[in-house]
Amino acid sequence: MSVMDPTVTDDGRPSTRAALERALAQLSISELDAGAVALARRLAHDVDEARLVHADVREALDQLPPGVGVTARRALERLAVRVESTAVLASLAPRLLDCLTALGLTPAARAAIQRGRSAGEHDPAGPAGNPADEVRRRREQRGAGPR
């Protein structure tokens, strides 16, 4: 996060960690949730700090012919960082979403809780429900049985 503004990352993106902290401040978190909260904080931090560059990319950049100018080399380095950041985000975002769901910090999780289910429990009536499951349920209610 930026030293001057903790709600944005050093490169000006909105901070996932700051958004998580604002959401967590709205909850009464018990010690039972401490592990999920710590994991969510770590994942959010890692999303904000997604600046890994694989050694393969670095090696490829180092092997560019001498005729490649400094400007082009820097542009390729920035592109490599962006590609790696995207890969890190694609890997971490689903895990962070799972933590947020388990803590009841997503709209779907809150809706499930209101319907008397746990935050991470599958809810066939919810938005993540499988349409085929709904068709089977209705068929069974009519007495048609499974096909």
C-alpha cells in the first residue's frame, strides 16, 4: 500500500487489503474466525503486492540482442510484470473470494445466512445454484421422479 494513501497500492490501484479491512471492521469477529481472517488478509496483501517476475522472463530479457534499445527493454520488463501480476491475481482471487464467503463478506454469503444456511454452504436457491438441480427438484415435487 502507498505510504501516502493506504487505500491505494504503490502503483495507484485500489487496495484490496484496505477494502478488506473496511469490511472486517463491520463484523464482530470471534476467535473462531481468526484463521480465515488471517488468510484473507494475507491473500489481499499478496493481491496488492502481485509483482512477481518469473526467472524465465528475466532470463529472456537478459538474452535480448544488444540492438534492442533501453526503452524497448524497459517496456518489455513492464509488460512482463503486468502479465505476472495478472497470473498471480488469477490464482489468488478465487481463494480470497472463498475466504470472504466463509466470513460472510459477499452478497451471496449474506443471502445464504439470511436463509438459515452457513456462509459457505451450497444453496440451491441461491445464485450459485445449478439450474439442473432446480429442474430435478421441481420434477420430484410434481411426483415425476428422476429421469
